[in-house]
Amino acid sequence: MSHVRTTVWGPAEFVGLPPGWLVAEGVLAGAVATAAIVGTALFGAWSGRPSLADGEAGLVCGVALALYLASVGAGRALVGITALLGVCLALQAPQAAAGVVLAERGRVQSVVVTSVDDGQAANGGHGRGRYLCSVVDHDGVPFKTRIWRGCGEATRPGDALAIVYDPEGRVPPRGVAGGPGPLRDLVPWSMALMAASVTAVVRSYRLSSPPDVPQVSERRPTGRR
């Protein structure tokens, strides 16, 4: 049972509080991974590189963190939890990164609603989904992206909506809506990833290498006939 617990959760061979340098190593690993996941999404959205903006590079950073934790001897369960949190952060980062780009260089424009898709129909008839509005500009040119921010149950064709768009066309437009900053939604995932990384590194601490099990050779008694 001790071997199974060590393999799953890590050896954690220290008494009392963990060493300070070990905690610092865990914080550094988690901070570097978090910055890499969010940073690649931001750079991709700003520069218009789909491979970075779509979160693919962030997934690679999450896998790299998991491989690092496995290399230092972290427990398998903690490595898996950290990898899962890294994937979740990488999937959430592209939307937040697009919001940062629109907040920095976006321009507000008024558009006209042409049709509204019911939220329940958009969700396959189960529960309440988002309402999606198809819109056109004042010249009658339709937008390829349907808008959900500001589009609700009371919205009707012919209504005007305010949207924010990227003049360079590198991120899709979205409706203007007040609320917290675009990176606010990433804070819980980032904190969880940091905590999992620190726990995995701390519990990977081993006082010494496990002793080799001596090989007992079978000896047959000898006797006279």
C-alpha cells in the first residue's frame, strides 16, 4: 500500500513543512506554464496566427508541464490533475485573448439584426442556450459571425446592436457588453493550475533513492550419499 500511495500521490518524504526551495520550484513551474499558455494565445490573437490563437500551442505547454512533473517523480494522479487543468486553461485562453485584442484596438459599430435563433433551438432543444443574432452593417453586408452578447429573448429583426470589431480582422467581432476584464475568467483556472503544480512538486520530494532489493540466490543443501 505504501508503494501504491507513493506512485499515485508522490513520496513526500519530509517532516513538517516542505522545504522552501521546493515550494519555489513548484511556483516557478506553474507560473511559467500559465504564462506560456496564456501568452501564446494572446500573441496568436494579436498577430493573427491561428496555430497560437486557437490554443494548440497552449495544449503543448500543458503537456510539457505534465512531462516535467513526471520527470521529477511527481505522483501520477497529481500529474494527471495538473495536465487536465492545463488543458482547461488552454481551451479557455483563446476567448479571453480575443477579448483583450478587441479591448485594446477594437472599434464600436452599430449593426442591424436580420434574424434571431432561439436559444433552446440552438442548444438542441434541451434547456436554455444562447440567443444568436445574424447581423448586417448599414451597407447591407452580412457578418460571417453571429453575435450572442447583447442578443436576447427580446431582440427582434430590425433592432440595432452595438458590436466591437477588430479593424485588422484578426479576431471575430462580438457584441458590446459590460462586465469584468477579458482575462478575469482565466484567474480561477490559473490559480488551480498553480496550486496543482506546487502540490505535485512538493510531494515529489524524496530523501534518497529507494534501496535496491537484494537478490537472494537459492542454495541447495549438499550432503554425502
